[in-house]
Amino acid sequence: MVIRVAVARATGKLGSIVCDLVADDPELELTGAVVSSGGGHEGESIHEVAAVGPDGSDRVLKDCDVYVDLTSPEAAIGRASDSGAGTS
């Protein structure tokens, strides 16, 4: 079974490395790449995945098994609250 992975801050230094490692591993599949809005990378192809801005992160979360969030803690907590993650 292939594990579907999405990466937030996919064009940053660490995010680029994570995307490369995921793409090179036959047991993993890069299914989503979230980039900062206004950074000029929205719509770019990252290992054949179209990068989306923060507004598209809900779509990305629905299509992955693992979400690697390399953003700031404040941004990650805000996204989790908006999506209902961690709530009952």
C-alpha cells in the first residue's frame, strides 16, 4: 500500500527536500503541495503535483494519509482549528 503524503511549505528549504524524498520513495506518493500565498509558486508543478496556496489546503488534506506541516506553529494551529481537526 502506498502512503499518500502532502507537504505544507513545499517550496521552502526543508519542504523541497521532503518533497524530493517522498517522490523518490516507491512506498510514498506526493499527493499535495501547499505553498505560501503571494510567494509566486501557486500552480507550479512540484513532482507533477500542482502547488496550491493556503486556501487549497482543505482539498490537499482530504487526499492524503500523512500531512507534513513545515509552517509556523501559529499557522498549523489555525489550520487545524479551521478544519475541525482535534475536535470532538
